[in-house]
Amino acid sequence: MFKKIVETIGRSGAVSLIAHFGGDSIYIPRLSQFGGHAEQLRIARNRQIVDEYSRGGTSATKLALKYSTSDRNIYKILKQNW
């Protein structure tokens, strides 16, 4: 989990987050609760998935792991956006 946090907010941000909340359970809301930007992010993510797959360098399984989803969902995204 630390690796994902570092990739998202950087090492200093991750260290700061841990300093403030380390050992506590915190709730992180979905982006859709902040004004509907989730749809735009989903569209951008799906375009990126299609691009990575179409270049032939990334398998559906690797994409599923990278984007924290299932192989089945990756194939659904590819089918809808191909």
C-alpha cells in the first residue's frame, strides 16, 4: 500500500500522511462525491488502457493489476472503446 501512496502523492506526501494518520483507520471518499469528476477520470483511464493494450506492450492481466480491476473489466473497456 505504501508504494501506491508514494506513486500517487510522492514520498514526502506519503511520509506526511503516515506521520499524521499512521496506525489509524481513515476513510477516503470516492471522487464522485466531489463534484462529478469521477466520470472524466474514468474516461481518461479507459483511453489509457486502450492505448497501452493497442500498442501491444501490456496484457489485459497486467492492465487489470495496474488499474486495480479485473481482466473481465479490462476486456469490457477494450470492447467498448476499440
